[in-house]
Amino acid sequence: MTTRSEHHQTVPLSVLLKRELMNEKIEKPEIVHGQAGQSKKGEDLTLLKSECQRMVSDGVYTYSVYGLFDGHNGSAAAVYSKENLLNNVLSAIPPDLNGDEWLAALPRALVAGFVKTDKDFAQNGQKSGTTVTFVIIEGWVVTVASVGDSRCILESSEGGVYYLSADHRLETNEEERVRITSSGGEVGRLNTGGGAEVGPLRCWPGGLCLSRSIGDMDIGEFVVPVPHVKQVKLSTAGGRLVICSDGVWDSLPAEVALDCCRGMSAEAAAPQIVKEALQAKGLRDDTTCIVVDILPPEKPPAPVPIQKKPVKGMLKAMFRKKSSESTSMDKEYMEPDVVVELYEEGSAMLSERLETKYPLCNMFKLFICAVCQVEIKPGEGISVHEGASNPQNSRPWDGPFLCFSCQEKKEAMEGKRSSDRLSSGSDE
């Protein structure tokens, strides 16, 4: 016979099923996107993949990928990156990781994928280049890798604004100016003769005003393809991503771009942002926008966030600490509207970017190059720590390992060997 105390502990099956269904819904947000653009040079390309699947040791996961490629000096680098970058990133992730490990390995795989894409594109002998803003969304985790001056911003459901990409313009990034000159390049404005200097700061030889890109083989390898990577976790209240080329950001501050499409669906918001940018300064460059809404399931599209003062800057302090309070049934299982930073790194040094907290056997195969994934014969692999200035913390016999070709690429990016590339102009 069931006792009174046992009866009180029993939970009806309908309640258990409702809880399980709600938990499943909360684990997987609804992803809705919109895209718009106006072309002047025909060098902006986008990649929109909202339903990708991957199999890992603990199940099948769905993720979304959004990429914006702003080419210069032609569209070849943008086209090549659009076609190859995602596969290069995925090939750098070991297949035997579970879901959480896959997400933790993603920032390092993005670095390897960007460098491999640049290295492979160099074999084509073309001189164009491209900025890249590359976004991967799985569940409530958003990972953004970026080189150049396109940007990705996040507005949480509550109205906080977060910058998920870095700006690699030499005019505004002092750290990158120091890195370029330390690697053997020069930074200065265009000299028109007679001592007069005009325009933004540029990298010489070549005259590129960016310090990071994919391609640009004529500039010198101190303009690197190593991306800034930031990974954040949204609350189940969701948020909106706005990914735009500099054609938008040169015309609109982030707050204006977000405000002009307030209350609109993602499909309507993207063309509205482009329209606003063109009204501000006209069509002076390719102008492209992708809007991605990350929504709680069954939540109506395009929520109107509570107006709050935007959080500015790119410092880690702008990410609030996650609340320890648990959610309740009457709040529809939604967590407090908090954006939690999981990872951020912008160093251009491969030895720093390919580090991992996981055991080496799980992250990097002993005889596979960590960048290009080619098989390395025994005795030919070179540790990324080879030649490190601090041997106590980074021993040359510790992995991950690079093939000779990727080691040469690493040394060139660090200014340890002179570039053998020709110099010519670029208009980015």
C-alpha cells in the first residue's frame, strides 16, 4: 500500500513529460536570419547555413553558420574562403569529442581553419584579400572569429550591447601597429610627395589599411590570417546578432543600427539597416548586413527589448557574471538575461592560439599537422613551441605539432624570416 509520504513524493506523468519537453525546447533555440546588401564593387559574399548537423560521441547536434566575406583587390579570396573555410575548421576538430568538448575545441579549430584557408589560397597565385566575420551558433553558445574590419554585435533580449569581433584597422588598433613593425613591416600614411601624408594608416609594402585578413599575398606575411575569437553563452531569453561589412559600420554606430530596426523580424531588419546606412552616406562601398535572431522556442519573432543604456567597448568587464538564482516554472524556464563570456583571445601567435586544456591525445593527433591536417612522418613534426622565448612554460617537445610548411608560415607571420612575396598596392 502506498503511504501518505510516498504519495506526496509522486510526480504525475503529465508533469514529468511537460518538464522534459520544456527542457528540450530550452536547450535548442529557434534561429531566424535575414540578409540584405547593396553592391558597388561586387566583392561582398555571405555564407548562410542554418541547419548543419554533426555527430559526436554523445549524440547528434544541430548548429548554424553565418559568414561575411568583404573582399578587396578582387573577389577571389572572398569566394575561396566562402567555399573552403567551414570545412577547414571542421577538419581541425577531432571526431571523438562530446558536445561540450566540441564547443571548447572550436576556438582553436577556427584559428587552424583560418590559417589553412589562407595558406591554401596562396597556392592560387592571386593577390586579392578578404576580411572575414565567421559565426557558429550551437544551442545558446555563439562563437565568432574575425579578421579585418567587418563586425558582429550582439544585443541581448534585455537590451545590452556586446561587441563579439575585433577591429583590425591599423588606424585604430595600436597593438596591431606594434606587432606589424616588430615583425618587419612598416606602418604609415600614403606619401603624396613633398612630405605630405594623406589617408588612413597603412601597412607597407602594399598599402593595406588592415593588419589581418585572408589572402593579400602581395603585402607580406605579417598581415596575418589569425582571427580574434570570442565565445559567449546567451541566456534562454535569447538575443539578436547583427553582422555587417564596413559599408554599414562606416555609416552607422552600433546603437543606431540596432535602433533603426527595433521590433522588426530578422528578415525585415537586415534591409532596414542597409537602407539606413545608404541614407546616411550613400553607396560608397559594398554594403552588406546579416541579422540573426536567437529566440526561445515559440517566442514571437522580433521582440522589442527593454530600453537600456548600451554597454560600450570590448572589455571583458562588459560581461556580467551569471546569476546563481535558479529559474522557476512561472517564468517559463527562462534564465536571467545574462551574457556569459566563455572564451576570448586575439593574439597573433600560433603557439598561444593552439594551446588546449584537454589532453594532447584528445585534441591533436601526434602525426597530424594541427593547422593543415596533413599526415606528418615520424621525426618530421615541429612543435608550435619551437623557438619559444620562455622554455619553462612551453617546451619544444610539447605539441601540438606543425608540418614543415606550416612551421614556415608561422615563422613568416612572426617576422622570423623575410617574406619572398612581391609588393603592390591594395585599396582596402
